[in-house]
Amino acid sequence: MIAWVLTFLVVAIIAGLLGFTGIAGAAAEIAQIIFFVFIVLFLISAVVSAFRGRPPV
């Protein structure tokens, strides 16, 4: 999932440098949404792992 965030971030930076502000804004928003989804899933995974008593991998 982080790979998708980095892909959209690179697309946003390149589009912004070339002056495609609409595409850059959309790609940046998508990257931000995917990043926050990743953070939420990571936190859920960490909490579930802590309650199960298994050490994190």
C-alpha cells in the first residue's frame, strides 16, 4: 500500500512541476487518502497483535 502512496506522490510532484495543477491535486489527494488508510490499518494490526500476546514480527 505504501508503494501506491509513493507512486501517487511522484505523479503529483511531476505533474505539479509540469504545470498540470488539476492532475497534481488529484494525485496528491489520492496519495493522502491511501496513506491515512495505511496508518489506520497499521494501528489496528498493532492493537490486535498486542491483545493476542504475540510479539510483533
